[in-house]
Amino acid sequence: MFSDGLSKRRVTLDISPLLDVVFLLLIFFLVTTTFKPDVAMDLELPESTTATQSEIAPTVVSVGENGDVQLDGDSVTIDELERLIAALAPEERQKITVRADARVDYGVIIRIIDALRNAGVNALSLPMDAVQRDPGRGR
């Protein structure tokens, strides 16, 4: 009765610009996000006045105060460590990070380094906490 034909027209909502914005935000957050490696052991790293910032390798060996060894968060023995590292792809063995507690026995560190070298590791990174040198102390 009062219909003039305009009320039958459909209203459409174009969501393609919304999808563009969502994907742009997704790409932005993927590109700008940095991932910190998961640290399984709570270690007190040694201190050094000459420490420099370096990149953490994807494969991390952690050594606890009592000599416990972990490879990427899984407990292993030194013999298992050598076998597991040798089984890695050559590009994954290029650089290994060894995070050792400051109070760990020096002999344990040497055995771990020997096991890594026997497994074909070319470069080791030994992270430490940087501290300021006391200007009053001479060399």
C-alpha cells in the first residue's frame, strides 16, 4: 500500500577493506615481534668486564651449578649430548651456545666443549653477564 519499491533494495557490506587491515596488522606483528629463547635452567652466569653482545644460537646447552646438562631444555648426559649434537644437520651445528653457571666445575665445561667439538661443532658461544670495570683497579 505505501510501498514505493525502494524498500526491496538489498544493503551490502563490503568487508574486503577490513580483511586488508587485519592482514596488515598480522604481518606487522609477525615482523616486529622478537622471540626470546626459552631458558630451562635458572643460571647465574659468570661476570666479565669485556663481555660483548652476541646472537644466541638456536641450539643451547645449559650447565647447572651441580653439573646437570640440558640440551634445549631436555636433561642429557655428556655422552648423549655428543650423540645428539652429531645427529643435527650441519648448519645447526655451526654455532652452539653453552650457558654455564658461574659456580660449575671447570672440568665439566671442558668435557662438554670436547664433546661438542667431537660432534662437529665449529663455533661456541659462552654468554656471560657484563659488568663495569672498577676504574680504581689497575691492571
